[in-house]
Amino acid sequence: MVDWADTEESGGRLMTAMKVRNPIGRKLLDRTVKGLSVGASFLGIFFLAWILMEVTNRGIAAINWDFFTELPAPPGEDSVGLSSAIVGTLLMTVLAMVIGVPIGVLSGVYLSEVARGTRLANGIRFCINVLMGVPSIIVGLFVYSILVLPMGQFSGLAGAVSLAVIMLPVIARTTDDMLILVPNALRESALALGTPKWKVTYDVVLRAAKTGMITGVLLAIARVSGETAPLLFTSLNSVYMPEGLLAPTSNLTVTIFNYAMSPYADWQQMAWGASLLIMVSVLGVTIFARAAFKERVK
């Protein structure tokens, strides 16, 4: 039998506790958290702007026509550039995207649409998370052992594979997360119309999540654009224009490392110019991709 007197007494104590609680403390906590969030945001923007300004001020003097058309030269030369490093970086980045993007996207689709909720999917997600945290130099050593040593030489192919391995978990995890966010009602509605599951995934689910997937690809490109350690073990460097990807290939990041550590002022200036080029390239690709994507949506 319910003791209504005890119930009413308990309810009265609860209401009293709720009424006694001071709203000033909650408002103060809310304003404090908001203030810390805004402060952290401005702090991050400040350092980002500082980096952009510093790299621009130091690197803009090195940007000229010779920078894009001439080969690297000894210190003191008038006509000196990084054309070979620019071409080699483009070749390895494009090849890394060709390898990493399809595998990463298909992995994310498998985890979200095929193996969702299974132990296998959970195990693969765990491995992807671990791979995302592996230092890039370990990836370089891995590719060195499976490609460079058997081939007997450094190569642009090995460098591209190392970059693709770094890109893979970022793209796979982002794709998986974006597809999971797609409401199940979209899938169920399409399936109810008799549409095959593969077509639902391709025409409905992927279209709904393509904004986040593009963001993941851009994040992966930004991640590998500044990697130096894996390329030291795989593609190494070269002062010559690359004639293929089966020989040591020049690249901007290793060139920046070599030039920045040198005692020559003109080489240090070229290192700043290469840093500015990478920064502007990543920013430009991001802006272009987002603008083109929004245009397609309209």
C-alpha cells in the first residue's frame, strides 16, 4: 500500500530543494564557460593569424618567376628555384590521393552501411583510431621496409604510398562518422520504394553526407602536405626534375628542412618561400573545393 503522506513529504522536499537553488550560480557558470570558449577561439585565431603573417612576410620575397621555373642551385646563384620540388610534391600528392581516397571512402562505407553494429566493424574502427595516432615517422619506416629495401632505392612511389597510409585513416573515419549521421529514415524511405541497397547507399546516403566527406578528404590532404619524416625514409630528395616515380624524387617539405637548416641566407629565404607556397596551396584548395561544392548544390 502506498503511503501518500511519505510521498507528499518527499515531493515537498524535492520542490523546496529546487526552489532553494540559486540561479545566480548557474548564470555565472554559463557566462564563465562562454567566456572561456570565446577566449580560446580568439587565442587560436590570433596564433593562426600570427603564423600566416610571419610566413607571408618572410616568404613573399622569394616568390618570383624563377622560383617556379628554375632548378635548385648552389648558394649565391642569381637564378634559383624549386621547380623540381614543386613538381615532385604534386606528383606524390596526386598519387597518394589516387591510392588513399578510394580505399578510405570504401572503408568508411563498409563500416557504416555494411558492417554497422558488428564486432568486426568495432575492431576495424579501433585499428583506424590507432593508425591515426601512429607517428608519421613510423609510417615512413614501415614503407621503407616494404618498398625501399626490396627495390634497393628511394623512390617517389614509396613516398606516395607513405602519404596514402597517413591519409587513409583520416578519410575512413570521417566518412564513417558522416554516414552514421545520415538519418535512417532516408534509407528506409528509399528501400521502401524497392530501390536496391547499393543504389540507396550511392544515390541517397553518399549524397547526403558528401559535405562531410569532402571535408575529410581536405583534412587528409592538409595532413600530408606538411609531412617530412616519412619522405626522408621513402622518396628522400633530388635536385633534378623527376622523370618518374621509381627514383629519388624532390619534394618541398624535405627541401624546406634542408634549406632551413643550412647556414646560407638565400637558402633560408627559399625555405620560407616554399613554406608560403604550401600554406597558400592548402588554403586555396580548401576554398576552391568548398566554393565548387556549394555551386553544385545550388
